[in-house]
Amino acid sequence: MEHASIERELRIEATPEVVYKVISTPEHLQQWWPDEAELTPAPGATGFVAFGDTSTPDAKVAPLTVVEADPPRRFAFRWVYDEGQTAAPANSLLVTFELAPSGTGTLLRFTETGFTERFPEPAERERCHRDHVTGWDRFLPRLVTYAARQVSAA
């Protein structure tokens, strides 16, 4: 179905262990994705990511719930659900990072699913999907660069 998911495959010049830390811990996430992040990389843990200054009303704050944390192979969370709700397949999007060794680096498979369930109205689904494609196409290359820098910094 159109606008149902986003999938990307990236090669990163860092080990799966390094990449896993970069995608699952707030101090690393904030270097390539949100301006602020609060989460514990453990299944069931809740937190948030924020874009913009959280002291202003213009900030976009998105709650998230960690679904899977299997270092250094897989990290998944649900987000884009309403504050006060419990994340579930019908009311949120699921982001999954799958990591596999590839030579001296990592092959990262990224997916974001749940657009059809979260946004049953086609125009709203298309708008959200388009916004997320634009966002991930901006942020995922930053992830690749930042993770590779962690290797040279070590």
C-alpha cells in the first residue's frame, strides 16, 4: 500500500556495537537526530524526543516507547502517538533499526511502519509519510557520518 512504510539500507564504517550506542542512547541520538532526547534503551521504557527548544511552544515533542533492545543487533521504538496514551500498533509508528556486521562496518536496515494504521485518512497519511521521508532523508546521513566519527574519536 502506498505511504505504508519507509525503508532505507545504509552502510556505516563503524562496528554494530558502536552503531547500536549511536541509535539507542540519548547523548548520541542528540548528535544526529533530535535536539533533545530522554530514554532508556530497554523494552517497555518510555521517553521522548524533541525538535526545537523545549522551553518554547514551537518545540515538537514526541513521546516514545522502546519496543525492542537487543544489542548490538536490533533496536525498535514506537512514536507519534498522543501524549497520555500507551503506544500500540493502531495509534503509533514503529521505527526499527536492524544491524548486521558488514566487513569492518555495519549494514543498517531502517524501517518505519504503521502509517496505514495510525493515519487511516489517506491525505493525512500521505502528508505524514512525506514529512517523515523528508526527515529521515535528512537525519540518516547524519547518523552515518556521526557513527563513523565515533570510531576515529576512540
